Amino acid sequence: LAGLPACSASARKQAEQQVRDGIDREAIAARLTEQGDRARLRGDRDRAIELYQEALDYSARYHDTWNNLGLLYLERNQEGDLGRAINHFVQAGVLDPTDPRPPANAGIAYLQGSYASEAMDLFHEALRIQPSYLPALRGAIKSADLLATAQYEDLERVKRALLAETDTQWREYFERQRFLIESRLRSLNERTGSSTSSAGTP
């Protein structure tokens, strides 16, 4: 019994040290992430990758670190980087399911790997989070084009994209897609006898 207070005091000190260590590790991870951001902005990709990886060794809680490291893997595109990028985007999405960037970035990675169907699902996930998120709208429309689909939802996404897009080349692409989707829907409705009035135009 006499030893109990000493054990309790030792356990308390250990717990306090663990808290201090945890705070230090979070601070170090945040600092390394900031350094990685700066390296990425100045175009030093390899150094940025090293810094982000080191940051995750200290703390895996920051979804931005996972997302940005995934972007660097996607940009580097060496053997195995596509899978690494997707895994990092997935983890970023788990850590912050309210951010449309990770699923949209994962969709871009799948498109890069020629997996249009999987990419479309991820772009749709990003749009459920933020319906007007332009990178996801671009990706969803591109995926639908590659899969040659024609649904009213595709047309609605094209309309939203045209309202948000300022890039001339993308706007021209969206206009072509609107015409193509409307033509496919008319052809489908003529075969089925359905009305096209719900499709509309912006």
C-alpha cells in the first residue's frame, strides 16, 4: 500500500510527458507542412515530398498534408506514384469529409489512369459536398464524355459549369458537350416516346 502514491505520481508524470510530447509532435508536423508548402510553391517538388512525408511521421492528423503530398505524387508520376496519390487523397477525405478537394483529386488520378467510371464516382462525391466545385464539374463532365453517357444530371452539371467557368477552352468544351448530351437525350426520347422538356437550356 505504501508504494501506491509513488506509482500514482509516476503515472501522472508519464501522462503529462505524453501530453507534452503530443503537443510538440503536432507543432513539428505543422511546421514541416508549412515548409513543404513553401518548397512546393517555389517548385522544389522533391524537397516538398520529403517535408510532407516527415510531417506525417510526426502527425497524420492534417488532411492538407495528405492532400498536398498526393498532388505531388500525381505530378511526379513515377512508377507507383498514381496509387500513392490515390491513397493519400482517400486518407485526406477520411480526415475531412467536408472538403471536396480530396475526392476530386482522386478522380483526377483515376482519369489519369484511364479509369473513367471510378473517376466519375469520385467527382460525383465531391459535388455532393460542394455542387459548384469547378474541378469536380470539369472532371464529371469529362468522365461522362469518355463513357459516352447522356443523362439529365450530366446536362445539369454542364449548365452549372458554364455559369462558373471563365476559361475559354473549357467553356467551348462545355458548349460542345451540352449540344452532344442534348442530341443524345433527344434521340433517346424519340425512341422511348418521352418528353425532352425537362432538359431545358441555360
